[in-house]
Amino acid sequence: MLRFTKKKRSRPQIHLTALIDIVFLLLIFFLLASNFIKQQGVVIIVPEIESKTSDELPDLVVKIDGEGNVYVNEVIIDENKLFTVLKIKLKNTSQNTVVIHADRRVQYDKVMHAIDTAKLAGAEYLMLVTKQKPGE
């Protein structure tokens, strides 16, 4: 009878150096290949004041940009439909506060129209967004 000698099996080894190199290459590839999207918003330059204000804003924000376009919660709307939109939004929310975020280049009557429309739509409180003067 033949006798076979048992060969010792070597344990499988994972070469971590090569694995780490591949992981870093994949990381660099995905970092370079990914798109970093900057969310576009309405560019508004707000007036500056000296007193401190609260940073908390309610859910209903009316923005008026430098060209006089009106936005409600980042959605552009026709100025004539502002009352209807505010009425619906105020009915669907527990807050009765409207934030007016107007560019300082906007004509004063457009801001006053937005304030008056918000009051007529049922807003109990109005907030005007400003920015702290530098160095204060």
C-alpha cells in the first residue's frame, strides 16, 4: 500500500497593502468624478441693521429679489397671485407668521404691497429679514 505524505496547506493570505491601494484609488476616482452641486437660490442683498435679531424663521417666506420677482418658499409666483398663495399656505400651517425677505434694491412699494397682502391673507405676525452690520 502506498502512503501519501500530507502536505501542509498554507493559509490563504490577503495582501492588505494592495487592497488599501485599490480602496484609495477608488476613493480618489469617485471624489474626482462626482459633481458637487451648489444649490441655486434667489440672490438677495438685505438691508443692514445694528440691533441683533433672531435666526429662527417660520415656514412661510416671501422673497423679493432685486428685479422685483416674488417668491414664496423659493417658488416664483406672479405678484397678482400672492394673496391667493399666502391665503392657502396660511390656512395649511399652524403658524400665522410671514417672513418678508426683500432685496434692498427693491422699490419700497413692492415691499409694502407684500406686507399688505400678507396681512390681508391672514398673517398675524410679519418679520422683515435684515443683516447685521459688520463690526457690530
